[in-house]
Amino acid sequence: MAELTLLFDGGCPLCLREVKTLRRRDAERDRLAFVDVDDPAYDPARYGGVTYADAMGRMHALRADGEVIRDVEVFRQAYGLVGLGWLYAPTRWPLLRPLVDALYGLWARWRLAITGRPPLEVLCHDRCSRTHGATAKPVGP
């Protein structure tokens, strides 16, 4: 079982690049798992109750113990697990942490527009108007 399962937007080119980087760094370690929340079969009940809207609005991950973490903490832990924790270590510093968290909040707010995707409200409306019967499966390396 993975130590951390990242919930990512498979329709976001920048998110896919980040996932590719993390997968490559995690090769043969199997510390990370990835679940595409943009998959129509995504089932929040299997992933800590994190709804599609929440997962699309901000980064979320599940630790092996079931704890849901979000925002920059996801990246801190994921990069730590693949041996690149030093990249995010400064984001824990008391003077930088609030700034980094605020910048991430702006990024999360504007990510869809920046990557050419419809607004979250449109994505949620489309998603909620569909009926789902299947459940999402973790995306393997």
C-alpha cells in the first residue's frame, strides 16, 4: 500500500507533468499512488470523502493511515517521499510558510483558467448532471 495517494486533475497539463515527475522519482519505491479525480468513475467514498469539487479546487492526498491532507502539505510530503524534500523544506519556515500558502491559494483559485479549463462551477455542473456507477481506480506508474 502506498504511503501517500495523491488526488490529481487528469485534465490539467501542469498537473499531469507533476504526476509524471513524481512517478518517475518514485519508480520501484511504490510510496506514491495517484488517482485521477477527473475520471468519471472517481468515487469520493473511496478517497476520504474528498468530493470532486473539493479535489478540483485544491490539492488533496490521503496518507496510508487515512488522514486527508491538502494544499502545499501534499507537495511537502510527496516530494519528501521521493527524496526531494529539500525542495519544499523552506516552505515550512515560519516567515515563508504563510506566503507560500497564500500563493498556493491564488494558484488554486486561478489554475483552471490558466490551463484553459472551464470554471469549477461548470465542471461541477457537468459532473453532477451525470450518473456514476463505477468507482475510480488508482492510476499505476
